[in-house]
Amino acid sequence: MRQKAIGYFFVLLAIISVDGCVEKLIIEEVGNSNLPLVISGFISDQPGPYRITVKRGFVTGIASSYQAPESVSTMILKDNLGNQEQLIEVNKGIYETTKNGIQGIVGRAYQLSIVTVDGKTYETTSDTLKPAGQLDSVYYKFRTFSELNGSKKYYFDIFFDAKGMLNSYFLWKFKGTFKVITNPIADKEEEPCGDIDCLGCSICNRVLKCTGYRNYGTPGNPIIKEYSPCTCCTCWYNIYNDGPILSDYQYVQSGGFVGIRAGIIPIDDWILQHKIYAEVSQYGISRQSYLFYKAIKDQQLGAASLFQPATGSIPHNIRQLSGAPEKILGLFYAASVRSSTIILTQQQVPFATYEFPKPEARAPRNCLKLYPNSTNVKPDFWED
């Protein structure tokens, strides 16, 4: 049972790396030397750069877990016609192609070759880039959920209609991106104080450092002034689907999918402070990629049941060619992609259903801590 629990954890980490989702899992603690290498990423028919991550599974205690990035000596992406490119490490364990480098083409097969720092070599099985089909429409439905205590929750269900060739395999991903402006100066969370916080005075700075404010006062006479731009006042956040969405439904009319739910956008005081971009992407994938994601989905469904333990093995397409044998997990795959985005605002919420805060109201929080998956870097596609 110990082996099964550990295996389930690392496979989920692989899918989390590929999709950008964040999950916390409870597992048994294991020694770092027993943790496998996890490699994940993909190439598509959309312009690069493409990103591949290399991480070593790492466990902290028994309540939470994460992966530690790991560098390799070389990583080369190549196709079946002899084209290739060596990826560049942009951050530890994160490798990317150049912006105008190799690009995926439908019908070609792609694979990675990797040499680790200690000289071990790995290679992925060639994966053929399949057609993406057609993403016809993305739309929403407003929902109300009544809890047992009488309170109500509101959210948007995001749906899509799509088409694809018969006997093909598809993966869908959902991402919602929204912006929040907060008021971290009102956050009374106290940080450790030192000379740099007070700029020489003896009175601790009572505002968060990231606000750009400092105490220029003297003992008994604090004077809080701005000295640099705030770095935790405006943030963007991503919401993802909570598991693989696969074409394991019955085809509905000429190879079409109708009314497939892609994700959920909860409604609260801040998520719709401005607007939210709801994007659905359709990936045409190979059978080996489909089986990987299908195994992940089956594991997740099994783990959700009180009566069924997480069992079974997860297929992967990475093989070791040289060096002392080591456990390795993950998936590198090729996919063609079609995406469609809709924009939702407070105007899509039925009138008088939900009372949003006034525009000048702002959450008294460091925006980087308000929601998961936060960044203070404006996305390229965002338009204010």
C-alpha cells in the first residue's frame, strides 16, 4: 500500500506540472534518495517557446508535498526529419526553446533527449502531432447553489461544443484569468522588524514591505511615507480545471461533442472586480498521451471514493538509455491546439442576485496572498 500511495503522488505531480494546477496531497514521508525524476511538457503547432520542466519529487512532513526543480546537462528537442534544438534553462529545472525556434507541425513526430548532470541519458518515445479538430463555441451558464445552512453560492459553469475526426483523441484544458487590485497598506499582518524596515529609527514599520511604504519617523512619532512602487497591490490569478477532460464520451452527431463542461468560475467579492478571461483549449493528442491522462483521471476518481484505494500503474513515455537505473515519471507529448476565449464581467450576473463591493472598495490584503496561482506581472493578453 505504501508503494501505491507514493506512485499516485508522483504521477499527480507530473500532471500538475504539465497543466499548471496546484494540489496538496497527504502521503507518507519518504527519503529524498528514493524520489524519482519527473519530466513534463509538450510541443504544439502554436508558436513557441515551449517549456519542459525537470523536477525531483520532494516531501515535507506528511501533510504537504511539492517538487524540487533539478537541472540537467543538456536537453534536445528533435523531430523525425532531423530538425532539432537544444533547450535553454531559463530557471532552475525549467527549459525552453527560443521564440523563433523549432515549431510543431501536424504529422511530424517529436521526442526529447536528456543528459543529466551525473551523465545518465534518457529519451522519450516519439509522439506524433495529431490534428486538433474544431472548437466550435465556448459559453457559460449562471448557477446558484443553496447550502444546508440556507446560504447561497454563485458561480459560472463554462461549457464548450467541439468537433473532431472519428477515432481521434482529445484533451481539453480550461484557464480563467482575472485581476484584483487590493489595499495591502490596511493589512495589519506584522513582519519581522529590523533596521532596514525602519530606515534607522527604533519604531517598527507597521505596513507590509511590498507596499513600498516605510517609517521615516522617530521614536514615538512614526511617519509612514511612500518611497517605491507597490509590488503587492495589483495581481493576476489563474483558475484551472481540476482534472483531465478527455474525449471518452460518446460522439454525438458526426464526431461532435456538445455541452461539455470545461470548468467553474466561483463568484465572490473580488474575482469579478474587473473581468475574467475564460479560455478553453482543445488538444489533438496521440493514443499514448490519451492513456497517460486517462490513467491520471482514473486515479483521481478512485481517490475520491471512500471505498476504493488509488491503484494501478501510470504509463509514461520516458526510457533510460544509460547510467545506474533510476525511477522516472512524466510525459512529453506533441499536440495541435485550438483555443477560444470569452470574457465575463459583473454584468453577466443576474441583476440583484449578488451585491458586489463598490469600485473603490479593495481587499485589505497582500494581493500575492489573496488567491493561489498569483503573479504581479501583467499577462501579455490582458487589456485594461
